[in-house]
Amino acid sequence: MATDERNFRSIYYEKVGFKSVEEKKSLEILLKEKSLDRGKLGQFCLRFTVPHSYRSLLWKLLLGVLPMQVNCHSFVMSQRKQEYNDLLHTLQVLRMIEEKTAKFKVFLAMWQIKTNDLTFDVSVLYDKNSSASSFVAIVKSLIHFFDDDADIFWIANKFYDNVVNMKGDIPRLIEVTHNLLEKEDPEFYKTLKSNAVLDNLPLAKWFDCCFAGIFNDNCIIRIWDKICGGSYKILAYLVTFSLTTLRHRIIKMTDVASITQCIKNIPEDTADNIVNKTIDMWQHNGSPLTVHDKPKPT
């Protein structure tokens, strides 16, 4: 009952604007320090939805685009922009891009220069199973979130660096997803397993791009707040509640492509509801960060 009452109050306060105002004030206090506390900023991301006006700054701090020393921000960002312009100029000199080239293609080529992976082979460049395709998916989502091109490029770089560092945990994350799904809906889980649907879902690919291009862009950003705060495991919860919410449609499907398309076409209000369920259950289980974390006592 206590949990229900707390959730009811949270929803009410948010509707009348109290919750968001209070959270914004708390964040502004944290950001007033001359030397910022990464731990406290990360905890803010894990506990709350980041206000849109502060998301770019907060993500850049947590992802390492900017240092925690405030007096260095102007200099560091000017250097980031200079490097961005140098990479852009390099591509222009190589005649790999032109004025009408799509932003995501430009950012991909710039990223590949930085990772020493630049190629003129288009078939390799856009291989759907490559890390490049995951980077592109993340960039395409970030373009919806932020306006500054240099910010988008650097946030995408650092965000995907974090994902790469977590790749070794993907098999365990898939296992955690199975366990959560079986716990939430044993009958549905059994059906998916018996039809070999669950084993054929591209979970590793979804985790590699953090659901960019798979889940509603306007809603996935709240999940990415948690990833920037340090929780990669929340993606297992997102898979679980995406599937269980759509169970009556998915249960009639036999091929993975149809299920993937079903998730891609989730209406925004339904997607928002899935994200709410995801965050609620993740918090109920102790807000675990990695697949190795044990739930905290509730």
C-alpha cells in the first residue's frame, strides 16, 4: 500500500508541476559547485528524469565530454569544437562528403576517422550487423534530442564508448532478460520459448544500440538518462515490459521481423507507459547498475 501511495503522490505532483520544479532546483544546486560531483550527478540521473534544458550539459559531464571542473568547461568545449571542425574539414578534403550529405553519414565517417576504421567500401560502411550501424542508430536518435552538431557528435562518441565497454556483459544481460520475463509472465515466457521466438530475437543487437531506432525516440531518452547515470541493466527491464505489454499481439506472431516491427510501431503513449513500468520495476529491484549487481533491500 505504501508503494501505491508513493506512486500516486508522485504522479499527482508531476501532473501539477511540483515534482519537475523540485527536481530542477535540486539539479541546479548540484551544478552550482565549482568542482562538480560525478557521483551525485549520476545519482540524479538514476533517480529522476533529467530536465530537457539541462540534459545536454549533464550527459556531457557524465559521459566525459566535459570535465567536472567548471572553470575548464569553456576551454575544453572549444577544443572539442575545433577537433569536430578539423574532422569535418578532413572529410571535405577527401571529398567523402558534400553539403547535402546526411548528418548521420558525416558523423559516422568522422567517428571512423577517430577509431582508425575509415573505409571507402560502402558495403562495409553500412553493414547492418556492424558496430557502425549501432553508432548510426544512436546518432539518429540524438539528432532528435539535441540541436548543436558538435554536442551530438561528442555525446554519440562517448555514449557508444560506454556501450562498447559493456559488450562483454551482453550474454549475461540476455540471461537476465529471460529471468525477468519468466518472473513477470511465466505463461508468456513459456510460449515464447517453446516457439523458439525468444531465442531468435536480436537482443544482442538491441542492447548494442540501446534500442535506438527500435523504441520510440521521444520515450527512449528517459531510459538513456539511466544509462548515462551508470545503469546498463535497465535495458533488460525495457525488453521485458515491451514484450509483456504487447503480449496479445506478439503471441500471434511467429517471425522475429514482425515482432521487431511491432515494437518499432508502438504509439508514444504506450511507449511512455512501458518506460514508466520499466523504471518502476528497476527501482523496485534496487536500481541495479550492471548485470552483476545484486538487488538492494527494499
